Amino acid sequence: MHCPLCLAKVAEKVAFTSAGNLSRLFRQHYGVSFQANLQKLGLEKAAGLLKTTQLTVSRVARRVGYKDVSRFGQHFQRPDGRTPGAWRKR
């Protein structure tokens, strides 16, 4: 998750199709966009790291692909309103 993953590269190198086609197929099959699913997976991984390690929030953010810790905090907080720090204390 710490390496950038791009729909176009996945489409070309893994699915051997165009980015648009993979995007359409992904949404049809999973009900969400490729990017939304990638973000969800990253935030799930972040929750696990916060719970099981002593890594700082900024390190966790970087490990799951966020360069901006503030943006990570915003995205992390959306599902249930808890910040990464509050999640860790729980």
C-alpha cells in the first residue's frame, strides 16, 4: 500500500485492457470505483497498524500511501467520526 497504485498501470500490466474498461468492469463487479476501493483497503490497513503498532500517525499515513497527514486524518475520520489517534486509544 505504500507504493502508488495507478488504475492505468494495473489495467495495462495486470488486466491487459484499457483504464476505462477496467474501471467500468471494476465498478460493475464490486459496486465501487477502483480508487474508492483502494482508499478503503488503505484505511483498513491503517486501522490495523494503529491498533497493533506504536508507529506515529504520520508514519502510518505514509505506509498506506498518503503524503499529506491532514488528508489521511480527514479520510480516516469519515466512517465513524474518530480520528486516527482516537481510534488507537479505543
